[in-house]
Amino acid sequence: MAWLILFVAGLFEVVWAFSMKQSDGFTRLQPTIVTLVAMAISFGLLAWSMRVLPLGTAYTIWTGIGALGAFVVGITVLGEPVNATRLLAAALIVAGLLLMKLSSAG
């Protein structure tokens, strides 16, 4: 269950990162509110998962999901560039996440 909670926390990290971008430096009210609510949910779920999972594992997985999710949203929604170097970097993040999960007993 802790892994599922951590995954959902990571998804909310993607939501707050995207809405923060949409807030235009917190100058737009609705995206700013979405950012703050998604942050609170994401942090709360991360804290909950850390009751079972080790700090290093939970935090690494959470930030990795957020980084990969933001990368995908940036490309698919915001039209950010795709190139071999960026794709390799994303693949390395995925490899690191898989290794972190495999190395965790939680």
C-alpha cells in the first residue's frame, strides 16, 4: 500500500509542477490554488508512505516520478523539445528508479 500511496504522491507532484508553470510566477489565481492544493496532497501522501518506506527510497522515487511526469507533460502538453540527449536522461532516471525499487525491502 505504501508504494501505491507513493506513486499517487508522485502524480500530484506532476500536477503541482504543471500548475506552477501555468500560474505564471503565481500571478494567476486558479493555477496558484491548484499548485498549493496539489503540493499539500503530494507532501502529505509522501509523508504517509515514509511511515513504511525508507527516506532515501521514498524521496528518490517521489522526485523521480515528478521529474519524469513533468518531462512527459512538458513534451506532450507544452510542446517542449525532444531530442536524443533528453530521452537518454529520462531513460537513466527510469533505470535509477527501478534500481532503487529493487534495492528496497519495503
